[in-house]
Amino acid sequence: MTQTSTTNQTNSPNSPNPKGPWIHRFSINLFTIIFAILVFWTLGFFVEDIESIEGPDYATIESQHVDPKLLEHTHTNTTKIAMLTNKIAQKHETMRLIADGSRNLQKTISQLTELKRLSIQKSITPSDKDQTNLANSLTQFLDNQKLYQRHNTELSQLIDQKRQLESQQANIRKLIKQQQIPAQQEFDQASTQHYMYLAYLQLLILLPLLLVGAFLVIKYRASIYFPFFLGYGGAILLKISLVIHEYFPARYVKYILIFGLLLAVSKLLVYFIQVVASPKAHWLIRQYMDAYQRFLCPVCEYPIRTGPRKFLFWTRRTVNKLVLSNTSGEDSPYTCPACGTKLLETCNKCQGIRHSLLPYCQHCNAKIVVTGME
């Protein structure tokens, strides 16, 4: 690559992009992150509003498949079973109280009988009161036994009724469960459709925003406001990734991920191939600067042997290890003997020796246009 044109105009050099103090650079990075978080947060509000859209109602779908008479019947049986359960519990409590009373009467009868036996042994006639108490205790005990038997019979009847209702309830529930199978299938299908509808609706909003972000990042990557666009695009990309991960099965996500990576890698590969084949001005100047600093030809990397380096040999790694006896700069034009590229030439304005592949003369700031630069 050689010089294509020169100019004698003394234009001021392009102002370099100032980096600013480290605190300013840190603040830009910090607020870029904060801006991205706020954008991500705002997108979360949209996503939550979309997710709040109500889906299919299972009760409505079930009513279309399950016989309402069966549901009413099972509800009635449930109420009856609950009432029987309560009556059975009350009957058990009543029988427990009767049993406790019978045990107390049995103890009383035993004591009165023992007293009567001792009185007979001692030839003492029992009192009328003791005879009456014994008779009354025996009568009450027998009455309690009859009452206990009656309650026990009623308890058995209640238990039989409950068992019959529970058997009917089991059969009804089997029928309901069979009728619920198509209802559940329809509900699952409707839920899946609603789930995907939410996903597509979110992507319908997020994808255009992502395209806008990608356009801004690519078009204005050299702008001073690039951090805004970068934070905006990064937040949307992250939100879309989370939506895809949440709504789509993992087997689909892996294909989306691999195709996305293939697209990104292909884009980067094409970009770097284009940079090498047709480099932009700033990349070209940076390449030339690096080569001149190492005293190597920017085109073929053959050593630039001028001045005190005329009879020396070096590489990119060893260039800084050379010890020179004379540090005077080059004072004559120079052309690479390997590729024929003009590397040093006489400035048309000040007649000093300047670098042929750099835009400005180090003596007078005269500007030239080199290959690859607009």
C-alpha cells in the first residue's frame, strides 16, 4: 500500500477522542449499567402486564364435559356423610357416658352386696335403706345396659348408612373422573395455547425493540452516546433471553441458542475478514503506528534498516532489546526492499523526512491521504 495523494494544506490534525479522567470513565460505565438495569426493569413491567392476561377457566371447561347431576349428587352425598360422621361421633360419646355410669353402678352394687354378705355373716339384718339402695342400683344398671344396647344398635345402623353412601360416592367419583379426562385434556391444550400466546405477544413487543437496539449499536458505535445504545440493547437482549428460556422447552432453546451463536460468530468472522481486507482508516493508522514503533514494514514486516539499525536484525519481540550506538533519527527517504512500499519520504511542505503511511508530518503537521483512508 502506497501513498495515493498529498496536499500542501496545513490542516489541523483530527482531534483525538479524549478518554477523560478515570473517575469520569468509571462514572460512564457505572451509569451505563444503571441505565441498562432501568431499561430491563421497565421491560419487566410490560412483561408482567402481559402475563396478567387471564387464561382458560377449568371450571367452565369441566361444566361442558361433566354431568351436573353427578356433581350435585356427589355434593349431596358429601353433606350426608358429614352429617352421619357427626352423629356417629355423638353416639360414641353418649355410649361412653353410659358405659362410665354402668361401671360406677357396678362398683356400687358390689359394695352393697359385700355389706349385705358381712351383715348376714354377723347375723345382722340389713337396713331397709341398704336394701332399697341395692334394688335401685340393680334396676338402674339393667336400664343402662338396655340403653347401651339400643344406642349400639343405632350406631351400627349409622355406620351401615355411611358405608353405603361412601360406596355410592366412590362409584360417582369414578364416573366423574372418566368425564374429567377430556375436560383436562381440553384445559391442558387451551393452557398451552394461552402460554404460547403470552410468549409470542411478549416477543412481538421485544423483538422490534431489539432490532432498534441492534441498529443503534451498529450504526452509532463510534458515537459519544454509544453507552446509551449499548445499555439499551443489552437490557432488551437479556429480557428476550429470559422470555425464551421461560416459555419455550429446553430442546427448542438449545437450537435457538446455537443458531444465535452461529449467527453472531459468522457476523464477527465476516467483520474481521472485511477489516483485514478493507480496513477502516482508524484501524489502518493503528496498524501502521504499531509497525513503525517496532521498525517493521507495515505491509510485509521486513525490518526498516535505516540509520543506526542498518546492519542489525530484530523481531517484534526483540526490537526493544537492541542496544544502539547512535540514536539519531532517519534523515533520508526509505523504501522497503522486500515489498517496495515507500516508508519514509520528503515532506512536500517542510522538506523534512516524514512517515509515508501516517497522515501527518511530525515536523509541520502537513496531511496526506494514504491507501485505505478517506
